[in-house]
Amino acid sequence: MPFRIIKKHSKSRARLGEIATPSGVFQTPIFMPTGTKATVKALTPEQLKEIGGEILLVNTLHLYLQPGEKLIKSLGGVHKFMNWSGPILSDSGGFQAFSLAQKKQGQKNLVKILSNGIRFQSPLDGSTHFLTPEKSIEIQNDLGTDIVMAFDECLPDNASKEYALEALSRTHQWAKRSLLHFEKLNAFKKTEEKPLIFGIIQGGSYQDLRQFSAEYINSLNFDGLALGGETIGYNMEKTLEIIGWLKDYLPEDKPKYTMGLGASPQDIIDVVYLGIDMFDCANPTRIARHGELYNGKLRVKNKRVIFKSEFKDGLLKIRQQRFKNDASPLDSECDCYTCRYYSRAYLRHLYLSKEPLYLTLATIHNLRFLMRLIHLIRENI
């Protein structure tokens, strides 16, 4: 088994584990920075390693459209292409197709969901493409990632029960097709060279559909199980409720992954103690670029990690006038490069001047803050 549980928390469902991949072993719980286009914006791979990054996520649909998976394969795969030697997880493209479906070009929908796959128009040049489970797996295989995601249909929060059933049927068919094609493409690889594949549980905001989906996806031979859908990570109240619905439906011997979750330190704390092992989110890097920086105290109380901040939502907004003459670091307890060497006043100056250096320093801080949180949670377990 690629997943091994090292220690279970005495007061919750949290566990310390490790996952073995072709590019190395990483520990869980784990936050995965999002490198959508084979780059975590504003940072070099060396900077990511310095702040504690262990595994990254790349985007299948975006890399397929530009520069193309065949080009990346010809240049040695995505690890060599982006100069990252550690593990990489690739999403399936299903959520990105869903995002495109929310947009229109003129009055024309960019996406059409069919029983066999998803037809969509590229937002780059308007060209038409057809993404199937087999095509998604082939793209991920050409990229050479370590963890591959099954192709799925992401469901909007306001979907009717009738449509949710239709979408779930497609997701289950596509999961089986994804797994079969994955096994075909990797049949002759040695165990240590074979990537892992995770299935995705869907079902929207309907308890019976989520539980049915968990049972079905778990019945297939996936290495890990992910919770997908628009709700996950975006509506934390509902996310926690869904995890509660599934606590008796998810096996102990497989890693559990909440896709798109990690916008705030508290979100990570909440799901880890409910038994979630993996999470990713573009929000920490995105809000950093827009002047919102994590600030708060990380402590252990009653055998659990807690996060408290004087700022609303734990975010220091660097544009504010009160930081104009502030010589203190972003966070007095943070050990990141930014907090060791730069003041709030200087970062505010960079932000208001739109200096590129701000993007790097802010991103370093937000990601390192989450890595410190993860390490404290692991120690607590």
C-alpha cells in the first residue's frame, strides 16, 4: 500500500501518515501549493523547498491548452520542465471545465457536458476540444505526475436532485473508465515507478448521493479518495457537514483529500481533526498578491492546535494606512524569509508601488505560515 499511518491522534480522527510516490515520500497531513501552469506564482522551486513545500499540484486542462502535454513530455515531463524533483499531483480537468461552464463568450456557452465527456472551447483561442476520461488520463500520463486524478463532473451548489443524479452517474462511469485506462497505460511499470490514482466523490449537497458515491468510488481500486464539488472548501459549514456524513463511509487505509480547501488556517485545522489528510488551494497565494497576509498565533490547547488572530479572518491587509510607519514584521512568530528581513512598512510600500518583489515576499509568507501550521499539527498528533 502506498499509504501508511504512522500515528493516530488520541482525541480526534486526525492521523499522521506518509504516502510513497515515484518522486519520493511525503508526510500527511499536507497542504499542497497550487502550481496551476507548472509554476507557483512568483516563487522558484528552491524557494518552495525552503519554506517546506513537499508536493505541488498542477492543472491538467491549463497545461493541455498551453504549452501542451506532448511538448512537456518531449522535454522530460513536468518535473524536469518546471525543475521540481518532488511529488506532483495533477487534477483531472473536471473542475476547470466546470469553471468554464460558468462563463460565456458573447452569448455562447463555452462548455457542453455529454455522456462520453466534456466539449469545450479554449479561452485562449476559441478552439474546440473534447475531454474524455481516457483523454484526461493520457494527458496526466504524458505530464508524468505522481498522483493522477480520475475524471469527474463538478456539480454546482444549486443543482437540482434530478441533475445531481445524472451528474453522479456520469462521474461514476468516468471514474471506472479513468481507472481502466490508467491501469492499461501503467501495466508494465515497476511498482516504484507507477503513479497513484485517486477517485473523486461527488453528489453535491445531498447526503444520500454523497454516501452512495463514497461507497461506489471506494469499491474501485483507487489508491486514495477525494471529496470534490463546488461546495468543498468554498462553503466550510457545508464542507464540514459533508465530511460528517461520510465519516463511516471512508476507509481508514486510504488517504482522504478535500479538493480546493485551505483558504484559511482554521479551515485546515477543522478538516484535519475530522480525518482529512490532503488539501490544496490557490487562495493563499492569490490573496497574498492582493495584499492579504496571514497573521495570528498558533497554539496547542486541549491536545488540539488552535489559531487566533487580532485581524478579521486572520488577515493583515497591508494596504491600510496604519502600517505606513510600522517597523514590525508581518507576524512576530513567523520564521519565513520575509518576516526575518522586512517590515510591514516596506511591504506596504512595495504593494502600493506595484513592485514585483512584493509578490514574492508576500507569497513566501502566506505559504510558510501554512507550512508552520501543518508541522505543528503533525507534532500535535
